[in-house]
Amino acid sequence: MKITIIGTGYVGFANALALAQHHEIICLDTCPEKVELINQGYSPLQEKQAAELLKSISQPLSATTSIDEACKEADYMIFSVPTNYDEYTNNFDTSILVEVIKNAVSINQSAPCIIRSTIPVGFTDSLQGLSIQNEIIFVPEFLREGLSIHDALYPSRIIIGCKTYSPKAEAFAKILLESTKEEDAEILHMNSAEAETVKLFSNTYLAMRVSFFNELDTFAIEKSMNARDIIDGLSLDPRIGDHYNNPSFGYGGYCLPKDTKQMLSSFGEIPQALIESVITSNIKRKAFITDNILELLDDPQGVVGIFRLIMKSNTDNFRSSAVLDIASSLSERGIKVLIYEPNLKETDVKMYSNFKFEDDLKSFKSKSNIIVANRISAELDDVSEKTYTRDIFNNN
């Protein structure tokens, strides 16, 4: 098969690498630097497994900025472009996705469109109103940042969402399965709205679990208890388990913040209380952490050092980072904030121009009265006495 991947973020590129084991893959991206990187045989993702998998695929990936070149002869077109949450409309902004789908099907009117972007409930069905003759299938992804390649190769399940039974959808499910190393991964067929709902409820549940253990940690701090002992006591119960139980400053990243808001919006007038409370809990956690840092800062004129903006280790993403919100709150209260983030690009520095940055770690440590780290690092071992973190288990 010749498969086009539109969008080379961590979803698109992880899919490209997995599928390239058996198929010809062409990647489409608007970023010339990414395209050049892929064509030179390098990964745009900062994941060790990406580089390893690139060496093992039999046919090198190719990439282009031309939608005509990418889509013209494709057997399948996979869309993995951003759908950010719009606070004004209380909905995902799907305008980029709609535009690129319209452009792609104007070039290729036979290849099924596989949507792997996260979308609102009912979006896939709504596309049929655009008089698109291509079959449209929603296939939610369940990839973790920093482990996207691993999760593409070892999926927990494969969900195929389309209006009616489709031989092409069935064939794509088999294509996905053969690109994995998980031969027993279950394939579930359902209508597209149900598949869209699975994706949103999955991430909302994970956000809820993060918030639960964060509130447990808040309780332990206020009661002068050992949060680790309490979490260990809970997690040995097999019904609870020991996953997603490490406290943090709050959930953030690409998916959880926007997906929980979209889930809440999707409820509309349907009775609910839990979904809204997940969002509220995360806001309160960040406010509590900010207050906690201020209590520990001996000198109100001192400097709070923020060690890394990334949400998780081994990633380069700090979109919707809880640490950024805390840094902003501290700054608004008149506290001097200094940030150390080696992954910052020049455009990022301009975007966060209200902060001061230090690119020398040794200097950062010496200038900071207290160092705030969402996730602990061996790089801070020598300043552990002035490091503030809620990372109890030293994992993501």
C-alpha cells in the first residue's frame, strides 16, 4: 500500500514509522525543516526508539510540503493535524483539519480518509455533509508523549469508527495490526460517534486519575502525612493498581487539558458533575502548589527557579504545561521567576518574553533560592536541599 500521513507530530510520525515496516509511506507537513529532516533519514521526535526504528525499516520514509505530491496516488490518507480547544467556542478548532481534508479529497477521490486527530463527537458524520465521496473513518490514537513509538507498536486496542460496515475499514484495521508487535491486540468496530466518545472519555478518565492522586497529595501535605505511604497502601489494591499514581503539579500536555474541556462541552445539558470537577480540581491543584512554593520561599525578594517546562521526561513538549501556569501565577504575585529549559527555541523565548531564562544549569542553580521541578532529575542531586517537587516515585 501507498499511505500518506498528513501531519508529522508525535501521532503522525509514530504511525509513519510503524506502518513503514510493510508499506510505502509519504509524509506531508507544512514545516520545511521537518520535511528535510525526514528526507535525510532523521526523526523529528525526541524519542530514542524513533531513531532505532528508522534504521530497521526496509523502505526509507519520504516527506514533502506538496499536498498534490503526497495524496495523488495514495491508497489511504491518514490525517493527524492539530485540533486545539477554542475557549471562545467551547469546542475543538477543526478548521485546519477540515481544510486539509477538503484539499486532499479534491486531489484523490478514492482513498479512504483516516482521521487520527482528536475531534468532537459527531465530527466524522458531519464531514459527509461536505459532499465528500471518499470513505471517512475515525481511528482514535492512544499514544503517550515520550512513548509514542512504543505505543504504536504495542497498542492496547485498535478502534475503527465508521457509519456502516466497510471492507476498506476492515482492511485498514488489519494493516494497523500487522504494523504492530502486539498480535493479540483487540480490534473493535463501532460507529464513528462512539469511537470519538471512547477517545474523549479515555483521556478524561486519565485526567481524573491524575487529579485524584494530586488531591490525595494535597491532603497529605496539609495534614503533615507521608503521601507515598498512603499511595502505596492504595495502589496494592488490584482494583486501583500502581499506574498514573505519581503526584504532579497538575495534568497538562497535548491531550488531557483540551480533551477534558471538549468532553465537558459535549455533555451540553446532559446531567454531570464529575467531568466538570476534574477540570476544577486541576485548577485548584496548581493554585495550591503556587501557595505551597510561596510558603517555602524564605525571602519574598528571592528567585524561584523553574527547572524544565516539559510535562514529562524524555519529551520536548511543554504545551499547556502546569509548570507554566505556576510560573505565571508566581510572576503575577511579584515573585522573580527564572526558567531553565534547554529545549527552548527562539520562537518560544519570544512567546514567553515575560519570563527570564537561564541556559547555563550551574548559573541557574546558584541564582535560584528555591528550585521548582515537576519531575525530579539527577541533574538536581547537588541542590536537593532547595528543590521543591511532588514527584514521589521519580517517574512520569
